[in-house]
Amino acid sequence: MTAETVIDNDQQYRTINEVADYLRVSPATLRKWVGKGQIPVGCYIHIEGTYRFHLERLEKALLNKKDDE
């Protein structure tokens, strides 16, 4: 998958790789943001080492964070 790939809006939760491609960051960066609390808990689920992100919630959280800076 490339950054230009359109993500299907019917799918509620995305893999860490899909979200990393969409945001043009590495999966390690997303994990770091989660670990530092920069991504609110309501934006993702974490089960047995696997993350799934709710893209709409994540975008809103990141945009709100940017507005607060």
C-alpha cells in the first residue's frame, strides 16, 4: 500500500500500516505516539500486540492537538 492509496471508508478500524501510510509516518512513530499518550485511548484498540486505529477519531484528535499548540 502506498500513501496515495484511498482507504475504504466502510472499514471502521485500520491497521497500523494503513494508518502509517495514510499519515506518511512509520508504524514505529505511531507506536511511539501511543506510548507517549499523544494518541488518545479512544482512537485505537490494542489486542495482543496488534493495534487497530479508528481513522476518523485519530484525525480529529491530531487536528485538535495541532490547534492547541
